[in-house]
Amino acid sequence: MPSGPEPPQGTPLVLVHGLFDTPRVFDRLDRQLAGRRQPLLKPALPLPLRAAAIETSAERLAAAIEAAFGSQKPLDILGFSMGGVIARTWIQRMGGHARTRRFISLGSPQQGTLVAQPWPRRLLAGIADLKMGSPLLRELNADLSLLQGIDCRSYATVFDLMVVPGWRAVLPIGPRRMLPVWTHQQLLRHPAALDPLVADLLRP
């Protein structure tokens, strides 16, 4: 029987998936939460290789959140991979900061990734937004004031081959924890990553 501290009753949790993923990427995390985080929203965002610009995906996220929870209810949000930058764009550019209690970034290229550097924006706008020094990331990192009232935390692995170098997969604010897993995918599959994530998500 699951035990441990429970978060505030009724605080929604939003899980935002990344490139090539669907909400099913969170299935193992969901099973470990065992119904202890409700209501739970896992919006399906269209993120194929030719993904739209991050801002367009953030607009879709905003619409899904408002449809599920209205425009004011406080919530927690976890973004995996590109989903962490989408969630952050919603928070910092679309008013999400006003209702976000906790923001967890998991393996997200918040400081950019070398993997995105070769790709032209005219073909792959979403990936181009993840380049080191992209206009979007420069803007998000230049002013952190909207994140300062939020409980922000970052989880990553130094061995990540999607966010290179792995130590850049962290927010510029809040605690950071490098998880002892070997791949990007293991951040949502391996017990060494899932156990601390679940503990964090169940904090009051």
C-alpha cells in the first residue's frame, strides 16, 4: 500500500512530454504515483521531428491546462526533455507563473544542447529553439524574476546524449540533482530516477 506525505489536496499535476514522445512516456511514473497525485493531466502535444516552435507548443499546453482546470487554479508541472522548455515558456511568457506552485525540469535543455546546433530554424523550428544561445533561451534566462516565487527543481544526468553536455539540462534557479542513470530515456524508466521524482512529487 503506498505511503508517505501527500501534496495539498486537489493540487493538479501536469506532465509535459518531449520530442517524439506521447503521454505514455509517463506511464511508469504514473504507476509509481499510484493515484496519489490527482487530478493529473498528461496533454498530448504534437511533437514530431518537424515540431512547431516552442512558443506554439506552449500555446497548445496553455489551452489544454485551461480546458482541464480553468484559468486560475494553482498547479504543479513537470516537463521532460523538450517538454520542460515548453512548460517554462508557458510559465515565463504566457502568465503561467501566476498559478504554478512547483516546476520540475527533467532532462530538459534549459541552457541549450549541442545536439540542436546543426538544425536550421526554417526546417525544424522547435529543435532550433533549443540551440545554445537561441533567442528563446536567451530571453528566458535573462530575466528569472517570474520563477523566483515558484519552487523550481532540476533533475538530469551527466551522461545524457540528447542534452549535450548533460550538465546544461538544468534551470538557472533552484536545486539541481544529477541522477545516477546512463541515458535520457532512463530518466523516466530507471528506479534510480523514478524514486526521487516520486518523492519530490509527493512533497506537501
